[in-house]
Amino acid sequence: MTYSTSVKRQLTKIGIDVMPIKKNEVDRYWGLLKLLIIQGLKHSGDLLSEKDLKEEIKSGFFQLFIMFGSEDGVESKVYGVFVTRITDHAQKRQCEVVLLSGKHRELWEDQVTFTIEELAIANHCDRIAILARPGWKKLGDRHGYKAKNIEFVKELKNG
């Protein structure tokens, strides 16, 4: 009898879920997410080190989420990661997305947007602020976000 290895059987559901990672579970997932986190930190201008970000998440000041699931029902994997924080300003409470990194964005971008909005509502926020690259504008437009500011950055050499 010959067995074919070319036929893949569906083992899991098809789709991508957004999963919050509790602060006491950060160490358990960090190795799986580390590369995506480093990439996200680099794209955001290296304002935090990986170590600092991890400590902020473990302290509960930042919140960590992963996009996890399967495109084909056969292989489950991590598609992305994002980090938020709730900030109290003098006039408003704001949910801020401080890092967002991943691949195959079309599979999870709407679910991430809904999750961020649910988080903001659950935390009695008045608004959501996302600092993102220009490519995210179409998604923002689709979900009712308006560009409020443009960030100008100039890197300076120390010394």
C-alpha cells in the first residue's frame, strides 16, 4: 500500500484570530514573536528597545496581542503582533497603538481594527491614535479614521 504525502488534510479552522497575551504569559510567547517585534520596533524608529518593550508589557502598562491562525486549515502560525497602551491626557483618555508588525495583512487587518476599538471602548477611551506608515491610510479610511497630524522626523547624530 502506498501513502501519498501530497494530500493535506484540514486539521484546524481556516481564519486568523487576534489573541491578547496576558502579562504573566509574555515570556511564554516572546520567542515566537521576537522577530516580528524587532521588525516593528525598527520601523517605528527604534524608540524602545526590545527589552524595554517587554518590561512595559509585563508591567501591564502596554498590552500585547498576536494574530494567529491558518490560511489553509492545515498549518497554524503567527501572522502578526501589535502592542497598545492606554494613556490619560488632561482632556481625553486615548488608546494608542505603539507597534504593529506582521505579514499577509489582508488576512487580519480588519479583525485587528475591531479588536483595538473593542479594547478602547472597554477601557473607556475617548479616542484611538495610531502612528502608522502611509500604506495604512486606505484601511484607516475604510474604518472611519482621519489623519490628524503628519509626523516629521529628523535623525540627529550624537556628538
